[in-house]
Amino acid sequence: MALNQKIKKIGLGVALIILSIIFGSAVGVYNIKSGKSSSQRVIGNWSTVDKDKDLSTADLLTIAQVAVYGPYALTKKEVIYLSTSTDSDGNA
């Protein structure tokens, strides 16, 4: 009986670890795809990385967003990346 309880406890522990990994990954993906970070700058409907931020000093969320949406990104001295999900009327 004691061995059966140990197996249940180990199984529960493994299940909780797997759920934690899945939940943490889902939160990370949501944060990256939402496009919100401390270095975002909004200009009308457009959003960009703040002009005073650079990838060498940016927070990890900004670096992850650039890695997903702008591979081979140039530095702030070379280019400004703008993105939007709506037009000037607010339509998608």
C-alpha cells in the first residue's frame, strides 16, 4: 500500500510540473504576441520600440518580441520598425 501511495505522489508531482511548464509557456507566448512591453511607444495607430531603447539594453520581453517579429533586426541607429493592427478608422 505504501508503494502505491508513493507512486501516486510522484505522478501528481510530475503532472504539476508539466502543468506549470505548459502554463508558463502559454503566459510567455501571450506576452510576446500581445506586443506590450515597457519599451513600446505608440504613435497614433502605430507602435514601435521607444527611440531611446536599444536591443543591447532592452528588457527580455522586447528582445523576445523582436526575435519573433523582426528576425535579423537592425539597431535603433539604422532603422525604426513600425507595426499596427488597425487602420486610421480603427478597423482591423
